[in-house]
Amino acid sequence: MNPLPRSRPLLRALRLVGLLVAGLLAAPLALALGGTTAFATEAVAHGQGVLWAKDHTSWLGNYLLDDGRHGYCIDVEKPPPIGAAVDYLPGTSAAWFGTDDSARLAFISREWGAPGDPLTAAAAQLATWTVTGLAGHDQAFFAQRANGDADLVVTAANHMLRVADGAGGASRGVSASVTLDLDGPGGRVVSDLVIDHLAGARSPAPGSFTGSATLRGATFPDGRRTAAIPNGVPLSIVPDQRGATEQVTVDVVFEGLPFGADYRLGRSTGDTQSLLVTEPYDARAEASATASAPSELPFAPRVITATSEAVASPGTELTDILTVSAHPQSPTGTEWGVHRARDGSLQPIPVVVESVLWGPFGTLPEPSPRAPADAPRVCTVELRIEGGPGTYRTPPCTITAPGYYVWTDSIDPARTPRSEGGDRLQPWSSEFGVATETTLVPAAPEVSTVASQHRLDAPGCVSDALSVRGLPEGAGPVTVDSTLIGPLAARPPAGQTPPDWRSSPVAGEVTTMIIADGTHESPCIPVAVPGFYYFVFDSAGSAARSPSLRESTLSEAFTEPLVPPFADTRVHESESLEFRPPPSSPPPASPPVTPPAAAPPATVPPATSPPALPPALPPEGPPTTARAQLPRTGAAPPSALTTAVTIVAIMAGLAGLGVALRRRS
């Protein structure tokens, strides 16, 4: 610890006067606030300990506070606290040290907070610094302040730390326990403490501490419901006799226990050392227990059941959640019946709950007292309940198909032996079709479609064949809307939904009614414009139910359709069609015309004779002789005028050829 500055009497007097005046001014305010304002206390002088003979300043021990308490320094590197104000608070709330070190500090303050012996106080201060930190020094560095007793102080400090870590030493906390025994006429109650020492949990000797016990459903022999109860010492009680059982509850509280890790911290309000203050915080331990004995009254159980899944899928392992309690009309009231077990203990009457899962149904089952005779049964499971009231879960049943499933449950007294209270057990069974017992397994039909044609060369009509699998039997009709997208100029990528498909042209829409699995052909849609087409389809599923008051107050699953909406807007080859008419055929090429063979030279008439003229053309109209057959090119035959002109041109050519030959000769 750093040496204290030399005393300044005037300054100290002024400080005390200032504190006194501040206290007087604050008192009315504290009264006005109902006394809730906390004031800091001050370390006023050395308490118990020793002063170092070398400097007559360095101190090893505790300090006296102005409220009469003492405190050990815990910040070895800071100045001493004389004249400094400190605030009290639980040390664990400051969280400066771990739980075990806090327990050691609390133990030191309890055992050696104000020992009255200077060397013991010096050893306690050294033990405290050993826990909180020696700032890189060893114990001997600080123990030399004890002058010739330095070795003794070190030995004593380490002994304190061993005691703190040993059996019955420092503790993290304390807990209480209490038991009730109602065997035979009357009964008894016993409570004990368990202290969580650093060296291990243990209970104190019987009668070491006294708590307070409060009974409900019983009294102590003097007729009162409260009494002082020593730890580990049994007390007799008299249970009340009413209802189905002798049910007794006891609450036990122990206060002011010198255990736990919560020490009183004097936190410095300045830059001086904080203090481990005497009188650490006491601990409180409490416990409760309830016990009961059987009566001769009949016992009626009740089970409130709920399916584990309101909506599930095929392959789900479905269970029934059972909330078991006494029936409101049971002669035992709200108490669950008990029986005397072979080992003498009182145990709840065991019951066997039989649970049956029915289904699947195509429609929501209607409530009835029992399941219909022809209802399909999925499985039967049993659960033996031995713990009395509580929530339990049955073994699972696997559901494999879509539809509605519903649980029913029952308790048969014959399944409980007489020795376990079966003779006092009354039967119970649930209704069929209870909403909370019903599970919906929505269908997920597999739909594949194939267009009736995939290529057209001329305008035609195309339909869509819908192959459906997985539609629940009795689910009711489902409508599927098929839309033929097109005509498109180009084929979209297969297996994808074009991003602009909603703005694509539509050739037509048709609706197909589906009532069962199989292949269903849609109505035909005309296709007249060339291009690429493909089908898409969507369905709203089966009609959603409007829940009744019973359903809407118990479950939300029944507003969902058995067959949810489904659709497919991707491009599939099987749903695609291409209309490409053949191109128009051009006229075939005419065969080459073979020129006529050269005629033999004609006899040249005399010069004076005019050339021979062709015969006169017939009058306009069809010739009297048959026309020559023309190649079938698709053009009309030549007219009579065209034929005549052609003949004249040929004859003129022949005459010219004859004149030329004559001139050469």
C-alpha cells in the first residue's frame, strides 16, 4: 500500500465540516423521497493491523469506516482509502471477480472481518490481496510491514486461504429441500439445507439453522399451519381429510444464512482503494413440496387430444398429443387418483390410452360419437401413462397418401390392474371427427401433358392430353385451364418459362374437368396462323372450405384446399406445336422448242409469177380441227390469232430463204 500523505488538520477539518453540512442539507431530501436515497460512507482511520516500522506509514490491516464497519483494501496499486468516500453494493453485481474468488472474499469477511487481533487482521488483508491480485509482488513483499511477524502473517494468510478452500469453507450458495411423508395416520415433514462449498456440497448438522414452515392441506399438532422448523429435524403434521386424496403442500424458508458468494463491496468514489467490508450479505433458501395419499372415491380421467400436425405431407410420422387430467365431473374433483405401490410409495393410477388413426378421407370427416363402421384404419397405437396429469405423445403412425386423417382415443379400466387402482377408474373415450384431432395432407398431383399434334402443314386443331396421378379419391372435381401460347416467331428455350410469356399471343384457352387419376383430353383449339405454339396449364385446385364456427375456433388448417393450386408455365417439347405450311410451288420450266427441219429447196417460179401465198386465215373462232396438246404448265392455250400470225411468219421466212438461194445460183 502506498504511504499516506502527511496529515493536514485544517484541510481535514474543513472536509469534515463540508460533509456534515452536505449531510444536513441532504437529510430533508431523503425524508421527502421516503428514505430511498443511499449515502456514501467514509474510511476515517486505521482499524486493526500493523504499521511498518521503517516508514511508520505503510499499513497492513483493515480500515475503520464512519459507520463502525471495517474493510480490507482490494486494489493494491491504488492509494490508501483514509478520508475517501465509498458506496456499498453487492460485490457480485460489480462482477470484478469470478464466483469462486467472490466466495473466498465473502468467507474472509465473515470469518476475519474484524478479528480484534492486529496480526490476524494483517493476515486477512494479505489473504485478501492474494485473491484480488498482488500487482506482480509476492506475499513477503507486503508481509514485511508486519515487521518481525512477517513470516507469521504469511503463514496465517495461507492458512486462511486453505480453510476457505476446504470442507465447510467458502461457499457459492445454499439451497433448501423439503419432503412430505403421509404414510399411515397423520404424516411428517422434514427440511434440510445443502451448502455449495468450494470443496463440495454438504449439509450442516441437524438443528444448526431454523427456518419457517407453512402448510396447505394440513396442520401441525397444535392446529396451526405455520411453525419453526430446524434443518434435518422431522415435524409431525395432520393432513386435511377432503376430496379424493390427502393432498398437502409445505413451503419452507430459511433466512439470514451465512453462506454464498455475495460480499459487501465498499466501492471507492475516487481514485483510492475499494474495500472488502465486514458483514457480507446473508443468503436465503426456500423449498416447497407436495404429497398426497389415495382415497376410496372413484376417479374419472379425461384426455384432451391434438394431432401433432394440422397440415402434413405423405411420409410424415403422425403422433397424437395427449393432455391428461382429471375429468371435471370426477368424484375426486380436480385431483388425479393415486394408488399405493408395492414399495409403499403413492403413485398415480396408471391408464392405457388406445389411439386409432383413421383415413384418408376425401372430405373433412363429420363429427360423430364414434368412427363409422366402414372408416379405413391406418394404425392403432397404445400408450401406458404412469405419471398422472401431463402432456404425452403417442407412438407414431406413418401417413402415405393425401386426404384427411383423424385420431380417436379411449381409456378402458380393464387395462389397469385392480391393485393399481383399476377398480376405481372410470372409462373415457373421445368423439370422432374432432377438429384438433384432424390432419390435412394436401395432394400434390403429378400432371404431365402431351399435345395432340406437334407439327401442322395446314390449319388444324390441337388439344392437350393431361395425365394426372395422385388425386385423392373422393376429393371432388378439379378444373385445369390449358392455354395455348402462340403464334411465336421463334422457339423459346425448352424447360424454361420465358420471362415475357404473359405478354405473348394466345391462340386459345380451354378448361378440363378432372375427377380422378388418369388421362384427360382437353377441348381442341384451332390453329390457323403459322408459327410456334406451346401449352401451359394452371389450376385453382379443389375448392377451399369456409370453416364452420367449430372449425374456425379450433384449427386453421381446414380453410386450405385438399388439392392446392398448381401450374406449369415452362416450355416442354411434349406440349409444343409448330405450324409451317409448305412454300408455294413455281411453274415447271417449259421444254426447249426444237426448230423445224430445213425444207427442201422449193421450185422457183418464174420471175413474172408472184410468190405463192399461204392459205387464207379462217374466220375468228375455234378452228375446225383439234388443237395440239400443250405442256401442262398451268398457262392458258394460245388464241387463233396468235396461231395465224405464227404460221404467216414461218411461211414468210421460207419464201425469203428460197429467194436467197435463187440469187446465189
